[in-house]
Amino acid sequence: MSTHVLILAAGKGTRMKSARPKVLHHVAGAPMIDYVLATAAALGAATRTVVVGHGGDQLQAALAAQAGLRFVPQEPQLGTAHAVVQAAPLFAGLRGTLVLLSGDVPLLSVETLRALLARHEETGAAATVLTAVVDNPSGYGRIVRAGDEVLRIVEHRDASEAEREIREVNSGVYAFDLEPLFPALGQVASNNAQQEYYLPDLVAIYRRAGRRVSALATGRAEEILGINTRAELAAMSERVWQARRAALMASGVTLEDPATTYVDAGVTVGPDSVIRPGVSLQGRTTIGARAVIHSGVRIVDSALADDVTVLDHCVVVGARLADGSSIGPFAHLRPGSEICAGAKVGNFVELKKTRLGAGSKANHLAYLGDATIGEKVNIGAGTITCNYDGVSKNRTVIEDGVFIGSDTQLIAPVTIGAGAYVAAGSSITNDVPAGALGIARGRQENKEGWATLKKMQQKAEKKQ
Ligand code: UD1
Ligand code: CA
């Protein structure tokens, strides 16, 4: 018999006060539903389905790249039981287990989910609820027990004073036997504080029908925390960031100020690297050993090799930096930038789709776009590759050993041959052959005595 996963994500998330679907809000750098989808994928279920409603188009577009994911619309959103009912046609005639997850409970691990399934199978229950004992149960559904038996679940808003004292709460995660599920959901009523069809009401319905309901109380209470407000979102992110910081430090990376180091899930950093305060490492970034990443740097989807230095306040997106290269301060590497071994990019330099060869230098104030730059090239201050003619982007090729003087415009397409010099202040429109000097600027003319004469004239005018 197969296992299927259904994820509820149709709710409005009213308490977020957002135009964006709640499950797309980021927890530590990734949409909260990504965590749930990853756990569902790790479970290896036969199918994965998301119930979408509020902001459904936006959500579906955001999840379009997820292979094999199915979507079921819920319109209007009349509660969690109503949400599950929308998926009924997908499961008609199927037998097996439906694992129900909440899009707003991101920390649930696949181990806990497997334990829930094991309990479900062991006990042969019609429904098994994942619960936890928490310090602050406010807002959660409370588990009303008689000994080992779960009698019912009462929502916070509908609970009596005495029931609100219960600290064992519903995680919103369940395993259901598919066979009795959909007929029983038909019996859920909406006579409660929110006038909604509550999925947890199924517990009492099953008990009345003499069906078995079991529960697994996990000791890992933090895994079942749900997110309903921006404050909970921030607290959850902080938890996840902290865990990542701890793991990085344990692996041999120095974080000078862990509290202001933000590292996404997929990022790796090699040993003896040092990360100074206020650094964000995002997306699929990899950093080798002995790197030094100074303050105020953001690196996204980039690969940095060993012994790389990133000075303060650089933005690096979709770039590759080879061994021993160095950039910054205030450098901007845009997608397709490649800094080869030992090359150096200095302050206020922007690169895009440009390869800077081994040992080359662009130390000050330059724009290098759509350029292929060889080894041991010197790019003077104020150099600009004029790569865009208003219609298309053109390439600049600068071969090995070239010296580009300061304040040069290289009007692409153009090639500067190996070992050539380009004089400062040139506007280069034609290729410069290897070994030549390219000079393209107005000739200087000095007017002897011009300034002295002018001053004398001014004095004479004043005396009159
Ligand atoms: C729910 C549970 C509560 C549990 C808590 C755990 C109900 C009635 N209550 O409360 O017992 O302690 O989760 O976090 O189930 N959703 C839909 N369609 C709807 C309504 C909600 O898809 O019509 C989705 C939401 O997008 C969300 C999930 O279901 O992902 C839970 O909904 P939410 O409104 O957050 O329920 P809670 O009040 O947190
Ligand atoms: Ca919730």
C-alpha cells in the first residue's frame, strides 16, 4: 500500500497581514513551504499534492519547477477539513496512507514523520496525530486525552479555561488511512468560533464511529512550531540561522559575529575561513578553505576557491573566483564574472559576463562587461568597456600582458592584442595589434603665456 503526501497551503494567513501567500514568506533565506516540500520528498511518497487557494496562482508559479508536484484548488477557504475534501477526487478508490502536512510548519524532520508512520502502522489506527508538549500552547489545538486515548482536539478559540491549561498540542500533521477518510470528512460541521470546517474534529468523529485514533507525542517540540505571524517568522528564522552558524563553526569556520552571519541552507565554507560581521552567503554559494570575507558582503550563487579575499561591502552574484584572487572593497561582480587565480579587482569596479585572467588587475573604478581579459593584464582606473551600442551587446577581447591606461573607453567589438599598450584617456574604436601602442585622444596644445597675459589684463581693467 502506498503513502501519499498532502500539504495544506490555501489559507489566507490573515495574521501575516500580507498580499503574499503565507507559505512563500522566507524562513532563513527560503520560502517556508520549501522546507515542507523537502521533507515530503525525503519521505519518498508515491505522490505529493499541495492544496492552494489564497494567492494560489502566485504559489503555483513559485513551485512550478518542483517536479511531480500536483496542485488542488480550494476556493473559498472554509477550513482545514474543507481543504482536504478538495483533494478527494485524486484519491478516489486508492488505498494506503495519506500523510497530511501543513505548509506553515517548516521544521518537521523526515525522522519524526517516519516515526509517526511507524506508530500509525503499529496501531492500525484510522488516524494518527503528531503532538508535542510545548511551553506556550496558545493558539494551538489542544489534545484532550483520557489516559493513552485521544478523545478529541479542541481549538484554542473554542477551548474552555481548563482545556487551555493543556500543554499537549496538535502539530497539524497527521497520518490517515485513506479508506474511511473522505466519507468521515463529510461529517465535519462548522459550528465553532471561526465557522470553519476543522480537520481536527475528525478525531471525535472517528471515536464516535468506534475507529481507532492514535497519537505520537514527539520530544522534539521545536519541529512542530507553526508560523502564523511575522514575529513567529522572525523567531523561526533565527532558530534556523543559529543552527547553521553552529554547524559552520563546528566544521572549522570562524564567525567573528555569529549573530550577524546569514548563511543559506545550500552554502558550504571550507575550514579556516574567516567571516567578519554582517555577511550574507546565499543560494548555491561555495567557499573554499582560508577565505576571508570582510564586513557587509553579500555573495549569491557563486563559487569561491581557496585563499580568496573579499574586502568590505562587495556584492557578488553568479560569479567564480579562483584560488588566491581578491576583490573589493566595494566591488560588484554580476553573473558570469570569472576572476582567475591571483587576479585582483579593486574598489568601485563592476564586472558582468567577464573573465579576468590569472594575475590580472583592475584596481580602481572600472566597468568591465562582456569582456575576455587575458593573463597579467593591467586595467587602469576609469576604464570602461562600452559593450552596448543601444541595440546589442558586443565583446571586448584583451589579450595577455596588455596595459590599458587610465580613463580608457574600449568601444566594442574590439580586440587589444597581446602585450599592447593603450594610452590613458583613449577612446578605442579599432583593434590594437599585438605589441602596439593604441592612442586615441585629442592632441595637447600649450598656449605660452596665456594665463599670465589674462591676469595682467584683469588688473589693468580694475585700475581704470
Ligand atoms: C491548525 C490546527 C490546530 C493546530 C495548528 C498547528 C485546525 C482547525 N487547527 O491551526 O489544531 O494546533 O494548525 O499549527 O486545523 N489551510 C487551508 N485551507 C483553509 C484553512 C487553512 O489550506 O481553509 C491551511 C493553511 O494555509 C495552513 C494550514 O492549513 O497551511 C493550517 O491553517 P491555519 O489557519 O494556520 O491553522 P491554525 O490556526 O494554525
Ligand atoms: Ca498555522
